[in-house]
Amino acid sequence: QVQLVESGGGLVQPGGSLRLSCAASGIIFGINTMGWYRQAPGKQRELVAVITNGGNGGNPNYAPFVKGRFTISRDNAKNTVTLQMNNLKPEDTAVYYCNYKEYYTLNEYWGQGTQVTVSS
């Protein structure tokens, strides 16, 4: 079992910045990815950014709509992942969920979600 605890989020004006953090605990081993998904009202949950615990900087993968604005990073020693969100837009408003997925077993875990609201 893996537990995910998120922090960050809140209300910010358009063009502002927020940082989301997620800490994983429990049985963590092998190749895995950590990252963020989001779900806006009336829409399906969608990938925002994910990163592995492997080499080459973790091969971060971003959704096209956040490239150049969001940066994902992780600390493998602490099992934490951070999403730095800059130049936020009203359409970024959603509940953001931390995700952990094991590469070989495909076991997947979710955080409780944190609200991000971009509004003037």
C-alpha cells in the first residue's frame, strides 16, 4: 500500500503561481512514476505531468496545455514530487490529484486531491 499526502493549492489570480507537493509513504520500490492529474467540473480527469524515478532527469512528461508553464520535479530519496505552476490561467482551475504508479505491477494510488482556483 502507498499513501499520498498533498499540499499546496488555493486561490490565485491569472498570471500567478502556485506550488503543489506530494509525499508518498508505504511500500515503495522499483521503477515507478509520480505525477499530477486534474479534474475540472463536468470534465474527465486528465494528465498534467508525470515523472519517473529513473535516470535522465526522470523523463518528465507534460500535457501540451502546460508545457512551458509548469515544471515537475521529484526527490527520490524523500519520495516527494513537486509541481511548480506559473502563468496560471482560469482554465487551469480544477482539483489536482497526486498519482503514484508502479511500472511492473501497474498498481496505482491517488491522493485526496487539492483545489486550485485561478480567478480575478
